[in-house]
Amino acid sequence: MKNKQRALQLTFSYIVILAMIAIILYPILWIVGSSFNPGNSLSGSSIIPENATLKHYKELFDPAQSDYLIWYWNTIKICVLTMLLSVALVCMTAYSFSRFRFVGRKNGLMTFLILQMIPNFAALIAIYALANLTGLLDTHLALILVYTGGAIPMNTYLMKGYLDTIPKELDESARMDGAGNMRIFWQIVMPLAKPMIAVICLFTFITPFTDFILARILLRSEDKFTLAVGLYEMIADQFGNEFTLFAAGSVLIAVPISLLFLSLQKYFVTGLTAGGTKG
């Protein structure tokens, strides 16, 4: 009887997993297939195109026909700078909340918890007005600062929780040997926090790739567009709806994200395998 119940549970689990895989893969296969279809319309496209062509990909990489490479470079630049700045600020902020006791510590953590529930686009008017007043409108610096600020609350909370699991005895042992807070932070705590740092790197790198609203509000010049805004313009024009070209551009967005994920994958699955105790 128990064996039958286990078999039924296992079968049901496989059915759910297969259904989820189908739901996830179906739109991906459609967008990939559409990128190889000739023409501009999606109405005649199919998952497996009969007359597959690389025309749309060639057009994207032709500066005379498209600004795609400029948009790609803009997005990569914003993503990398946002990731580096966010990781640096989040790590230092989380270390302070985890290792030090100061006035307003609990209220600060509660404020971070509340702020992470409010998306950036909820303050669009304020962000636009502030960028206009500071002369940062239509600049990539404005987007980098907004993305970095938006990443701090949630990621600080995640990092702080992870740092709390690292024994404080390691800090005390290092202080006995004459190490200061910066050396403890950089040489002891951060190497042990690599799995969480990898997660934060991935989150903060993906955000500029997937965001459209903030970039559309702050950026005005076509040569400063990000991929999200540039691809939208391809299908927004009433007389220039290039959906298959849009599909090809969408497929290429996954390349840097996939490369970053694969390069950091080992940190997602490894725990704290190296001991930090003194011999």
C-alpha cells in the first residue's frame, strides 16, 4: 500500500514538473523560432520555421540598419556598474548591521524591510523631478544611481541574514591577532560570504536588463537607450512593426545573463566548505 502511494506521489510530481517545463519552454521556443522566420510579422511565424534565415541577426549587428549594438553596450555598461556599486554598498551595509550594535539599528532594518516592498516605479515622478533638477536626466548615471539605491534594501536584508550565520568567533580571533575591522571584513567575512555575493551579483545585473519603465522615463536620446527601450521602439512605431527583428534582439539578451549565471553557478551550490578556525 505504501509503495503504491509513493509511486502515485512520484508520478504526480513528474507530471507537475513536466507541465512546468512545458509552460516555461513554450514561449522561449516561440521567440527563438520567430527570430529565424523571414518577414516582419509574427502571424505567419512558427516554432520551426520552414525557410529559416539569419537575416534578422545580421541586421541587428549592422550599424547602418540598427542601433542594437549601441543599446547593447549601454545596457552592459549600466548592468556592470550597477552590480559592482550595489555589491560594494550592500556588503558594507550588511556587515555593519550584522557585526555592530548602534542606535537605530533595529529601526534601520525595519525601514529596509518596508522599503523593499515598494518598487522603484512607485516614485517615478519624484525620480524624474530629481534627475531633472540635478542635471542627470537623459544620462546613464541617473539609471545606475536609481538601480543601486533600489537594490540596497532587499539585498542588505539578505546579506545581513547570511552574515549572521558566520561565527563571530572568527572576528574575535582575528582581533586578538591585531586585525582591524576592514581586514576582518575583506579577508575573513567576505570570502565566506561568496555564495550570497554571487546571488546579489546576479540579481543586480539582471535588473537593468529587465527594467523598461525607469529607463523609458529617464532616457531621451536614442543613442543612450538601453535594450529594453530600444527593442520597444522597434515595435512601437505604427509603420515599422518589426516583430521578428524584435524576437532576434530578445534572444540575444539572454547571452550575458546566462554567461554570468554559469560563471557564478559553483557559488550557488557550494556551502561553507573551507574552515576558518585557527590551527
